[in-house]
Amino acid sequence: MSATTAEIYVATDVEADGPIPGPHSLLSFGSVALRADKTVVAEFTANVLPLPGATGHPRTMAWWQQHPQALAAARVGAEAPEVVMPRYAAWVRELPGNPVFVGQPAAWDFLWIYWYLMRFVGDSPFGHSALDAKTYAAAVLKRPYRWCVKKNLPKAWFDPLPHTHVALDDAREQGALFCNMLAANGASGDPPKKDRATA
């Protein structure tokens, strides 16, 4: 994709059984590809089998005990990562625009997706294009980063979508929230006209 192509925002939520990949495993993830105007282009979700030799972290598994329905949903039809990740990479590459990973926080979600892509595909269709929604909120609101937790964000930024700890549900919620941030900032998602003119 060239710099003259509009961006597609790939809002992604990850569910895992520990803090880092390798010793622990990705359980499930969901991605929603959106245009800046909040139009949903495509969705992807998959449940993933554990890595050989990996184990759940005790603190994370204690958290999952409080959310048994979400954990059960993350285990239905789980597939090997060497099957899931090439399929996901192909899905990202087929999106009609420049893909930008959006996480909330990106430091968590992109860590997992990037590690699994590099391990099971060998490269990342995102490159290093990962945008953190909380950082974007801090810039729009001109507030400190740590202040920009969900409870402090403008109510108008939130659509009536559930947050269930099921990956695709949470990706939908976070994608809509991010697009509402873009709208509040007057961002179109299109490349500057001067870039289009020089293509």
C-alpha cells in the first residue's frame, strides 16, 4: 500500500493466560477493521491452542476464574497458532487500505499479535504501525496519559456496545471508541491532498 491510500484501523483485543507470550499463551483475539468514519470493513476472530510447554500464569488464571463464561468462549474451536496466524496475516493484507493496528493498550495487544505473527508467519503485515488509543486520547484531550482511563473520557465517545472479555466484542467496542476519538479530533483517515497529488 502507498502513502496515498486511506488508512484502515484494525482495532484488536487479545485474551491470554499470562503477561507475556512464550512462557504463556494467546487464548483468543478479535480484530475489527474500520474506516475513520466508523464503517466496519471486515472482522476476524480466532481461538488459539496453547503453546507447547507454556502454562497459565497464576495471577492471570485467578482473574479468569472470575470470568468463566468468557474463558469458555475463548476455548471453543481453538486452533493451532500455525494455522490461525497465516490466515490472519492474509486477512490483514487483503484489507482495502493501509492497515494500522489499534490497541487499548497497544503495548499489550500488539505485543501478543506481533510476537505470534513473527513466530508463525515470519513477518507482520502491520510492520510496526501500532497506535495506542489511550495515547491518542491524551493528545486530543490535552491531558496526562495516566489520566486518560475510560472512566475519565467523554461520555459522547462511547457507543452502546458491550465489554464482555470476549475478544471480538471488546474489539468492536474499542474500535468504535477510537473512531469517535478521530471524529472529535477532526481526523478523516484520508492522506493529505498534497500526498495524493504527488502519487
